[in-house]
Amino acid sequence: MNYHLQPKSHKIAVLAEGSFGVLESKTATVLIRYLPDNIVAVIDSRNTGKDVSDIIDIGKGIPVVRNLSEAMQYDPTLLAIGIAPPGGELPPAWRSTIYEAIHSGLHIMSGLHHFLSEDVELVDLAEKHNVVLWDARKPPDNLPVATCLAADVDATVILTVGSDCRVGKMLSGIEITQAARKKSLNAEFCPTGQNGIMVWGWGIAIDAVISDFTAGAAEEIVLEGAKNHDLLIVEGQGSLVHPGYSGVTLSLLHGSMPDAMIFCHQPSRKQVARYTVPLPSLPDMIMQYEMLTNPIKPAKVIGVALNCFDLSERESYQAIDAVETETGLPATDVVKFGADKLVDAIQRL
Amino acid sequence: MNYHLQPKSHKIAVLAEGSFGVLESKTATVLIRYLPDNIVAVIDSRNTGKDVSDIIDIGKGIPVVRNLSEAMQYDPTLLAIGIAPPGGELPPAWRSTIYEAIHSGLHIMSGLHHFLSEDVELVDLAEKHNVVLWDARKPPDNLPVATCLAADVDATVILTVGSDCRVGKMLSGIEITQAARKKSLNAEFCPTGQNGIMVWGWGIAIDAVISDFTAGAAEEIVLEGAKNHDLLIVEGQGSLVHPGYSGVTLSLLHGSMPDAMIFCHQPSRKQVARYTVPLPSLPDMIMQYEMLTNPIKPAKVIGVALNCFDLSERESYQAIDAVETETGLPATDVVKFGADKLVDAIQRL
């Protein structure tokens, strides 16, 4: 299990140089949404002097600063890499910022494909300064092939599934978990991707696992969460109609063995992002998920989480009504209208 | 692409110490079936002095010998690891045989999880003796995320799918390819697992690929095969109802983008091997595959390959008739009765 740093115990500077914004820096945005009390500054020289909330609507009071040395006045203990580099490699300018952070005694938290903890130069430097390089995307060694162990846990397991990447499977998972806790349910969010792991402090990035063991990783996550909780909300990944990532999605479905699913969708999305694959109807997509659970452990979709970020409030309500009519399931936008409706559906199980 | 050694140009000694048999040594059996002219000896001290055909029905004339030094009298140029070690690690006894083989100037071909080419000691020794350590299971670097490129190839793409692991997806793929070639079709088998790769000399073991890139690996295999061939038979993996490997199966389905599928099944198999998951009916399993292709590139199952190894000839015919009635599709056992029926179905496309 990937458990090395507890972000909630740190003061965090977020590196988002050159691309801080709603859509450009998903990691930074997620950290600001869920760890607002821990984020002391965001680094993006293009936006120096602004308040975070001027740019992404949330994070009021968090300053955007020019560089790490400006951020140091807020006494951070950890630097989070809040953006993904073009091409997957670490740009030289970021590398020098990471050097500087390590020299200043900051731990580094990263969700990059390029593992900092396998970068000899950085590892040497980190050892010298006694700081941790935490790669949230790096899976643990010795994961098993899944063997249906997740079916045996006492906890109720809910998996967020969806129509595509980036429709809100992580966000819905966290919002449902938090709403359930407000109702005094002993709920835990089970992260399966680097952003969720960075926010929540544990989990496995299952898309970084060798495919033989991907369902096994999902199983491990459920077993871990079930040790101390009665209700697990497992973060979904990808989609069954995604040409690149559908295998990750199915591994997660069969490895986590949910008791029920929440279907996540963005009403304005008509085809798989970056592909020319049209999305099937919601009932057809829901049926695919349910049908694939049938032979192993039958589970139903019991609610729909709609991501209406690009719709007005009136349009959002219309979209929700339309989906409730089309699917016969309770629907909501968890960010705009809260997740209680979906927690209610879970409590009716 | 994994292309380092051409097994067909070698004289091969197969290591199967302690477990040579029909079910115990799948790799050894497959090598003997498809490279009979290249295999000069099988090493298994339990069966010293026997003929291979005494034990597994095929491979007449190939001797079973006590150890590598006995095998050396047949002048092998390559040692193939023909068994999988218990627990995945390399047993010390095998390690010493590999040492001895390298010292004798033999190349090593392995499908083990433990990559010989990353074993410092073996790599040093291999360099000294100028031999190749070929890990058939080791995927190439820099595989892409799948982007539907396989849809654009001119070749007709057939994927063997199935009800479970070890029901004959590789065997059917090779038999169909060979039968198609006999009919002068420009056909190529596209291996996706270590045994197929060792027999055929190229391919990618997609279950060893990080799950983000598993469909991308399948795409690469199809693009490679389509360079010089009109008909590709892609080796399937796992099953959509396999709790451990279903994600690999779906990655392969969406990455290879077949024009049609051949469904492989063992009539006597009633549940997923090593699991307590009952197999759905054949029409239900076939429907799952077809439904999952629909949103991306619709493809039908056009024939059934039955593995009747444990049935009499009469029972085999009965099983084939029953499946043809149940599914409305042509069915056969490709080992017992040839693959022409399935090639005919492909030619009707």
C-alpha cells in the first residue's frame, strides 16, 4: 500500500508553473479543493500576486507566487508537483525547482510517471537532506493476482464507475465519503489513482500496475480499507468504452467486487475525450457494467453523479431530471448540490 | 516488439526437470508441438531414457535426458526454460543449469516472470560467453496508450477469445494460421503471451505490460503484423469472466480491434479454473464479447474452437454438435479435426 507521507500533516507548496488553471492542473486543483488548510502557496509565475480563487473559484486566501523562494516565506514542509509535464519526462526547469526544495528541507510529493524515488541524483540529494520523495503513482511490490477475496469483507463496497476519464469518479467518491461521514457512517474513500492518493494519503495507482496484477491491486485496496471501516467508496478509473483504459476499468470492477456502483458522467460529453468514439446511451453503459459483474458478483448501479461544471444551475437541474427519467435512478451533481442523495441510495442497500 | 531470437533457427534443449507432462509443462509441450524439428532433447531426470512421445503423445523421436550434460551430445545451441517455477522465483537448481548452459555457449530462452536479462550475475556471465538471454515475457519500452490505430490496418484481424485461461486460445490461433496458409492466405499469427512468442519468434506478452499501456501493446502487435500480412490471427488472453485477468482480456479486445472473433472453450470446464466462478452459458459469454466491441468497433464471434482433449472422439463430435446447435456457429476441435471449418468462416467475412 502506498502510505509514505500524510499530506494532512504538512504545509504544502504546489508547483503549477506555467499551467495553473481549472483544466490544466488537475492535481493542483484537487489538492486545493480537499486540502485547503494545508496548501500555503501555489507556484505559477504567470499569475504572481493573484489569489488562487481568482483563477479556479476555490482556495480563497491561498497566494499564487513567482517561485519556490517566494513560497518559502509561508514555511512549507512539502512541495507537491501539481501538473503533468508534456511528454511524460521531467522538464529541466522543474528539476531545478525540486533540487531547490530538497536543499530547503522540503519533502516532495509527486504523481508523475517519472518516479522521483528512482532518479539517482534526486535520491542522493534527498538522503543528504533527510527528506522523503513520495511517488504517489508507484505501486507496491509483490501484488497478487486477484482471487475474489474482496467478496469476503464485511464492509459495504461501492465503486464509482463512469462513461469516460475525467467525469468525476474521484471527486464523487470523496464527496460521497464525506457526506456519509457527516451522517456518522464509518466510511472510507479508497483511492486508486495518484491524485486521490495525494489527497487522501494512501491507495494504489492501479493504472501503473502490471496488468496481471491490476485486479489484485484493487482487491488489496478493498482489504486494506475494510480493516477499519464499514463503508468503502472505491475510486473508479477510466470507462468500459475507453479504447485505451477499458482494461484498467474492468480489472478494478472484478478486483474490488462492489456491492453496488455509482455511475459518473458529464452530460455535455458526447464522445470519449480525445477519441472519436461516441458514448452509448446511459442505460446501455450502465447495463455493460452490471452485465460484467453478473458472473462473478452481481452488482447494480444505484445512483448517477453528474458533472455539470460547464452548465448553469438551471441547465444542471434539467440535466439531472433528464437522467433520472432516463435511468430511473437518483442523480445529482455532488459539487453543486451535495452527495446526500447518493448516500441515501447507499443506505437503502 | 520482442524479436530477439529466432527459435526456428536453433537446436533447442528444453529444461523441464521434475515436471515434464501434458499439464505440468505447458511451455515445453507447446515448443514440442510447434518446433518438433528444432527440439533435440528434453531434460527431466524422472523420465530419463524415455521418448517424449511416451509421455505427451507428440514429439516422437525426441529423447528425454537426465541433465544438461547429457543433452549436450545432441549439440543444442539454445536452452529453453520449459516450466514455471513454484512461487515465481528461480529455484537454485535451475540457476546452476542455466550457468552451465551459458558456460557451454548456449543462448537462453525464458518465459519466466523473473527476467534473466535483469539478473546481474547471469547478464555478466552471458556477456562473457557471448550468448543472448531472451526473456519472452519482457515487454518493450515506450509502449503507447491505445488510440484505435488498429482500426486502420488493411489486414483482416481475428482475435481468439474464450471462456477461461488454458482453453486453447494460443493453440487455436496457431492452427488457424497454419490452416489459412495451406489455403494460400497470407496469414500471420500474432502472439500475445510468452509461449506463443517463444514458438513464433515475436510478439508482446501483454499481461506483463503496465495496465495503462496494455491495449496499446495489443495495438502495436496488430500494426506490426499488418505490415506484411493480409490476415492476422491475434492470440487471446484470459476471459471476460476471469476475476484475475479480465482486464487483460478487455485491453486486448479494445486494443486489437478485431474484425471478428473465434470463441475458445473446453466443454468439460464448468467453472473458472482455480476459482469458484461458474461459467455462464456460451451464448451469454459470446454476447459479452460482442457487446463490449460495439461502442468502439463492432465485431461478431464467427466460430467456436473446442478443446476436447479429455473427451473420446465420439464425445468430441457430440460436444461439437451441441455447441453448433446452441450457438448457431461452426465449431470444431482444431487439434483433433483441423481448423479448416474456422478458416472457412473467416473467408466468408
